[in-house]
Amino acid sequence: MRFIANPWFIAKGDLFVSSKISTFLAHVRQNNSGQWLPHLLEDHLRGVAALAESFAAAFDAGDWAKLAGLWHDLGKYRPAFQRYIRGASGYDAHIETASGRVDHSTVGALHAMERMKGLGRILAYLIAGHHAGLPDWQSAETPASSLAHRLRQPNLLAEALAQSPPTDILNAPLPTSNPGQRDLALWIRLLFSCLVDADFLDTEQFMAPEKIGWRGQYPALAELEPRFEAYMATLAARADDTPVNRMRALVLERCRDAAQQPLGLFSLTVPTGGGKTLASLAFALRHARRHGKRRIFYVIPYTSIIEQTADVFRGVFGDDAVLEHHSNLDSEQETPRSRLACENWDASLIVTTNVQFFESLFAARPSRARKLHNIINSVVILDEAQLLPPDFLTPILGAIRELSRHYSVSFVLCTATQPALASQRGFDWRFDGLDDMREIVGDAAAVRELHKQLRRVEVTLPEDLHAPTSWEALAAELAAHPRALCIVDRRDDARLLHGLLPAGTVHLSGLMCGQHRAEAIAAIKQRLAAGEPLRVVSTQLVEAGVDLDFPVVYRALAGLDSIAQAAGRCNREGRLANLGRVVVFVPPTEPPKGHLRQARDAGRQLLLRRPPDPLAPELVNEYFQSLYWRKGAERLDCKEIMTLLKNNNRFEFSFRTAAERFQLIPETQTPVIVRYGDSERLLARLARAGDDLDRKTLRQLQRYVVNIPRRIHQRLLTDGAIEERRPGVYVQVAPLYDPEIGLRIEQTANYGPDDLIV
């Protein structure tokens, strides 16, 4: 329906026939009676300005955000936009990316430049990008999208000003605050977050007022701490008096004591199985109360373990308290409230992934960036901190330093194998790390003592660290153990070894969909609890946070952090009469090129010295130093993110390019929905009409996705083994999914040696 035919608009005929528009619209919607309701542009500008100002007040930049809000939609005063909105509807009317849409975001950027000259570029980035995303100043690939190009259109501003917008909006006082010593690029991204979140929320309040009641309904941290203390008291009363549980109680006590310290950077270095998850949460809750923090973020490297952690937290706090945000979230656990909270992290306890957290910090798109300002004034726990990707370590640590120093964020780097993140200097290079980190369990001697007290395994090294063991010989060794876990680095290695072992051996790898892996891990835990014979072959996906407890663990030669994580699946509860056995072996195949191979090489160099304890904290620190500095500091920012976002007096940033390059998981894999479990029923529903149904079904199908290399994906598509059911939605159609090992892509496609990992 076109609005011009609606009686409301006919009654207001001057909106269409007068040469001078008298009423300016930002949005329109229909009410339940079918009447068209206007959202006046002036009301929208003032509403967004007030919201953005309140958000940015958290980092003393409210005056900048207010001005961005007042000017962000000045382009809607253009007659072309007013004609357009009377022929369109809803949210669509303010998006500029589709054919026929009217550019309304450049005008406010031009006005900022006219009023503020060079400093106007700061607001110009925010306003010009509030729909399409933060732009680059210059762009060789897409010059028309660059901010420099867009600012060369003064006629757009003249068209809007000719409509006489309110003078108090046009001439609003200029900002008096400044970023000081802060990193300017991050400061601008935070302002951008405040603006776009305010724009989304003010628009939503008009377009979908029913959603307002679904937002902000999570319990405050002050309500969560008593629930936590009650849970921990019950847990302690039920715990057996074992050496492991006594060490866990000690770690918990030190976390509670350290929570009284000032804001800043903390490390929590505790051997695997030492109770880090709940102890770090105890620190965060008490630290948040001590310093008036609004939120706690628990950031986890893998989606394969985030669900386990979120389930633990729901057991502590109840289902109403935990916001779980990641790509594999089961839609049965979603509610309208949780979906809205994921948009901007408007909750008290957020469990999310490294990808979501750090890519949001460097995001340019409004949908990703809008949540960024809610990290301010929070406590962030980085679980398994040793898995911070080395290729992006410099920009990640830069963001951590900035948030800690200038935005009231405390970080806890939580791991059994603490990475070496202190600043380093070379002859012609420097690396700015984290130099003021405080270890929660105590000094270096305390860390060593805790490691000694929680030692539950003995590591056995091969006689020759360069001589491989054949898969057949390894299979024979594993078959001699009634209960054993073997961890390798490659999917095809896991598949091959699994085929050599007796029936009943369990396989785990990324060629199994998430639902399949979850069921397999649950079955493993049941069989372990029942004391049944059990052998498991897995890729490294079990090494971070999957709570398994085997008497014997075999690990393919790898970095010391991976060996330590494997050791955490051995004699985890310390119930064996003797130490558990961790057997390191040299596999017949090389690890994939890149980080895994570099980690293997760094680990082997240290193990050649035959240390009495290969997992000693001081040796782990030496390992990370070798791993990080083997090729110099430039490898720690291989995409040159810091160069793209470097401060300069001309404010010439490359926000969009930096966001495109900052991908923790390279886009070298393509998802395929496989035929497993309930996916058949869900795939049948995809043919039914309705966008809401499609979105819900696709979210449910995320549990049945396997990611495969692009060139293998193309081969499967060519062979007819998979087909595209919807744009970008690929489905397995050939009988390639094995109920034990997952997707058997080797049956139809040739692959390279580095394709099948994890």
C-alpha cells in the first residue's frame, strides 16, 4: 500500500501538494486499526540525541554523542527523502542500501564539517556511517563509499537547509570534551556504537513499542551474587575432602580476596581442573560489587564449549539470568528477550565467544558495533586465554589496554597455561603488551606451588622427538588400554586412527555437526561414570573446557599449551592411586601450516631438553616467548590492523578495511547442513512460507552444520552431493554422513593436507 492513498495523508494534503513541506517525517507505521502514524523527524533527532548522550556519558563524551544524534538524520529534511517516505514504510525508509533509497546520512556529515572544520571529521564518520557502516577515509577499491568522496557533495546539505530545520538543532553547542590520551580510533568506534544503538532503540520504540517491555529484564548483578554464594555453599557441603577439592577451595578463596583490589588487569593461572570457571566468576561478582560494575562478560574461544559453561551458570543463577550469545545457540533456548539483548548486550551476565567479543570491538557495521558501548564499566573474563590468536595479538592487547585504562573495564585472563604477554623490545621493533597484570593466586612461587599441588599426571615423551609412530602401532597401544583418550590435530588423522581401533571406539571432530558432538560427549561422560571400557579419538576440540576424565591420554606432539590442556583430561579429579599417564607421540603426518605447526616446532625445541616437568609454569612462559617472537612482532598483527587505525592529526582512518580484515576465523570454510537427527524434519520446514518461520528454522539448523573448505564445498556442489536450498544455505543430499565419524567428504572430493583440521 502506498501512503498517498491513505485517508490520513489525504487529510494532510499539504504534505504532498505544497511547495514548502510543513511536517517532516522520520518513520511511519500502521497501528492495529490500520491507521498510519507518523514519527516526526524533529522528535526522532532529539530522542536519539538524548539516548546517545546518556550512553556516551559513561566515558565522558556525552556532548559528542548528543550532537551526532541531533545531526545524524538531517538528510531526511531533503524533499527527495520526504517524497520517498510517503511512498515507503517502516524501517525500510531509513535504509540507504537498496535500489531507490535516498541518501540521508551524508547531509549531517557535511553539516558537521561546516560547523567544526577539521574536527568535524570525527562526527562525519559517525553520521555518514550510521546505516552503511563506518567508512574508510579513502578507498582505492570502492572510492564512492569513502568519507572523503561523500563529503564532496555540498548540494545535499543545501537541499536540506532550504527546508529550515530547527535552528537550535542546527546551531547546537559544539562539544567541549576531548579524548585526551585515549586511542582515537577506539573512541570513535565507541561513539559510533552509542549513536547507532540509540538510533535503533528510538526507531524501535516508535515502530515496535511492544518490544520495549522485553528489554532490560535481566536481574542486576546485585541480585546474582547471593544466588552464587548459596550455590557455592551447597557445593562445598557436598564436596569430598580430597586434595583436588582443597586446592579448588584455596583458588576460590584467593579469587574472593583479590576482588577487593583496584580495577585493572588480572591473570588467573590455575592448572586444568582447578575450578577456574566458578572461582573466576566469584572474583567477577565481588569485584563488580566493589567497583559498581554493570556487567560481567565471560568470553570463551570455542562455540563447542560455550554451551557447557552457560549451562553451568544457569545451574547457579537460574534460566532468567544468563545471556548466551554465539552462532550455535539452540532456538529452543531463545526468547524474544534474549534475542533483543543479543543485539546490544543489554544484560548483566553475558556468555559469548572470542569471535563475537573481539570482532565487535573492531566492527564497522552498525549491527555488530551497536553493542560495543555496553562493554564499558564491566568485568571481562577471557577463558582459555592461551588461545588468543597470535595473528591478531597486537590489536587485541591494544584494545584490552585501552578499555582497562580509560573505560573502567577489569579483565581476567584465565588459563592453565598463561601466555607471555609482557612488552618486548627488539633491535628494530617493539611490542606493547600487558605489563601491569596482577596474578590472582599470588606471585610466581605461589603459581608454581599450586601447579605442584594439583599435579595429577606424568608426561611421557618419545625417545626420538623426530621419529614418527605409525598409526597401526599407535592403534595397537591404545587398544591395550581399556580406557584411553587420543588427541590429534587433524580431522583425517582422527578418522584414520578411529578406523584402526576396536568397535565401540568413539570419534570426535569438526566433521561432526554440533548436535552430534554434543550427544557423543554426553555418551562419553555416561560411560566414564559407569566405569565402562572406552576409547576416544578426538581432534583438539576436547582440549578447552570439555570435562572428561581418563586414566590415560595420548597427545600428538604439539605446543606445550596443547599438551597441558590434554593433560587436563587425565586423572582430572585425582582419584587414581597413582599419577595419570599423558603419552606424547610423533604422528606420521605434519600439523597444518600456520599456528599449529609453529606451536609444534616451539614445543619440540623445549622438549628436546628433556625437562623433568614439561608442564612447569616457567617452561610454559618460555614456550610462549619462543612462539610469539620466532618471527618478530610484525607477525602479531599480520593484517596491519594497527596501521589502518593509527592516530593522526588528519583523522584519516580505514575503519571498514580494518573490520573486514579483523576476522579471527578466516572465511576459508563454508557451512553445510547435514542429514543427522532432527535436521530432516527441520529441512522439510524450510519449504514453508514465512520469514519468521525461516529464521527460527535456520537457527535450529545451526546445530546441524559442518564447515568444510571452500574448494571441497565447490567440488561437492559440482558432484551434486550438496545443493543450495536457499541463497547461501547448502544442504547435504548424497548419503555422506556417517553416524560415527560425521561427514565423509573424502568419498567424493580431493583435498589438500591442510584442509581437514579440527
